[in-house]
Amino acid sequence: MNRLPGISRIAYARAETLTPHITLQAIAKVPVGIFAQLSFLPFNKRTALCETETEFDNNSTLETATLTFYSSEELPTGNLCFVVTSVNGEQYLIGTRETPYPFVKKEQTMGLPDGDANTTKYTVSYSNRVALIPISG
């Protein structure tokens, strides 16, 4: 299992606003750019985590990316893709315009009585031949 060293920014975009065939570009090592409008999320940087796991099956690979973070902002409904920026400045895309789309699990958490804010825990899971796609530029 591989893990990003730390996450400095998380943004989302609607899947239909991305360019087509990004997975094929990533497999072919063609640089991938994101030209969609991104919406940045406030999140707890200490607890955010992005991991990938690769499985080999029938002469093919299946990669699964899992992004977990706490945010005070609600995500919109619909098919979303996520852009994660590591503390090293590298950017990665989770999800593409085509199916399968990332699965977003939402868990509401209550703050402590001493004044902690209510936050939502999001767990984003995405499986594809390349699940954590490096973004150039």
C-alpha cells in the first residue's frame, strides 16, 4: 500500500466537466491536464489521508485509491472527481469523466460539548487501471 506524504489541498470537480479518456492517457504516460473549474474544500490537514493499493488479476492490474478527510463543507450530489495536492506540490486526480466514478461515503460526526464544530468524514474510493492519476502543470 502506498501513501501520499501529506495533503495540502483537496478540490473537486463534476465528472462531466473533465476531458475524455484521461485513464487511457495515464496508461500511455501522456501528460494529463485538468481544465475544469475546481472547488476547493476546507479540511483537517492532520487527519487527511490518501492511499493506493494495486492488485494483479488475469494479466492486468487494478488500482484502488482511497482518500479520507474531515470537512465542515457539504459536498454536492452527483458524479464528482477529486484533485489532491501533496505537501510536495504534486497533484493527482481521483476519478474521470467515464465510469466507474468514485464512490463517496459520508459520515456525520458531532463535535464535543466543549465547542468543537460538527464535521463530516468523507471516504472516497475509486478503482480503475490507474486510480491516482498524476496531473502535469
